[in-house]
Amino acid sequence: MTEEKSPDRDLTDRKFYRADQEASFADAQSPRTPQTMHPAYRLAYRDTDFLMRDELRPLRFQLELMKPEMLLDEAGVGSTLVIYGSARIPPPDAVEDALAGAENLPDQEARVVRNLAAKAKYYDEAYRLAKIASEKSIIEDGKRQFVICSGGGPSIMEAANRGASDAGEESIGLNIVLPHEQAPNPYVTPYLSFQFHYFALRKMHFLLRARAVAVFPGGFGTFDEFFELLTLVQTGKMKPIPILLFGKDFWTRVIDFEALADEGTVSHVDLDLIHWCESADDAWDHIAEFYKLER
């Protein structure tokens, strides 16, 4: 008869308590005294006032890098199709009301509303691209590929997450804390919905798993993300991936790419990093050609 081994003698059993167990011991055993009630006595990893100190910023960087990385890995996300774009472009079904409301606005404000309304077609294209990619359900090495990833907000970002959701697939939202209200759109998969304090860490997570990036008309944030991506690929810090730029009329009006090359501040060859798109089908065809995927 084999003698049952004591847990204390198990070679594979962990010998130290987990942090949550230790915290429960502290809660159960600590008497309420001036010493135990003082912030200095709190366990460091439970002391949010301590973690918010300026000196702990490097630790907060690390946490903001590690948390999404670990959870995306646990969720089986192998690669992403990132979709950037404006938070202000209305969905097509809101255009009629927007234009009606613009009739009573001053000329400049009315013109802005009309310009945004004219870009509503890009909501549809972002939705369609996300839906196409999600319906492919590509799995490699046991992980899901081209999982849709957006900034988690409204407009183009919402269209991306919505397209994935309507295809019955999960999608990622990388939200950022801002002084004004900012919350995840309702189509982001809840356990793939992340919130960032640091823009730099958020932008890093956009690209760590990116195998293609679609850029729709947008403002400062979209420009920032787009140009950082171009710079990383141009300088060789990042391997080339499909960079899909939607809306040539918009982009060539707000940025004179050819002038940059003619002035010599970038090379004409650098402009080849961009693949111009007007439709979701164009975009997916380019991704499929780049990676030799079945269409």
C-alpha cells in the first residue's frame, strides 16, 4: 500500500503563498492600531497612493506594457489588423440628421458638418474591412490572426469593432484616459478592452502584433499614429507591413506627399510604403497578396 504523500512534501507544489493569499492573511490578522492603520504599513502592491508617486512611473510603464500583452497572449491573439481613423465622422444613418442640423449653423460650422458627413462612406468601408478580415477566421500556430484592433472609441473605431462583432468574432479596443469623456464603444470584446494612461504604451500595443494597418481620414491622433508607423518602417525599426491609406482626395489635400519627396526630406521610394485604398475589397486584396493568403 502506497503511503499518501503530505502536501508539504510535494516537490511540485509551490512553497510560497500567492500575493492574493498573503493579502487575505494581512486583512484577517492585523489588529486596528495606529501602526497597522497608517499607509506606511500597507502592502506595497496594494498601496495605490504609493504606486501613483512620480518615482514609480517606470513601474507603471512596465505594468501598462505587460497587462495587455499577457491578456492578449492568454486570449490566443496572434496578430492584428489595426484600424485608425477619426472619432468624428458620422455613421451613414446619422448623416441626414447632421445635415439638417447644419442648416441653422454659421457658415464655417455648417461647412465642417458637411465635410464630415461626406466622409460617412469611410465608416462603411472600415466596417466592411473588419467584417471581411474577421470572417476569414485565420488560425496559425494555434492563434487567431488579423484580429481587429481599434482605438476603442466612436466613429471609424466603432465601425471596426462593429464589423468584427457582426462577423461573430472578437476585437480589441485600446482606449486612452482623456480629460473629457472617453469610453469603449459597445462592440469591443469586453475582455479585450484595455485602458491606457500613457499614449506611448498605447501606440506600442497598436503595433506589437500588427500585420496590417488601415488608416482612414482623421485628425491629430490619426496623423500621429500614421506617421509614427511610417517612420518605424522607413527607418528599418519595424519590418514592412501593408499600410493601407483610405481616402486619397482627403490625404493629398491635407498633406502634399510629393512635395515632401521633391524637397528631399523623404525619398520618393518612401512613398511606396503607402498603398492607396478606396474600398475594403482593395485593402483585403492587398493584404492577401502581401501574405500570399487565399482570397
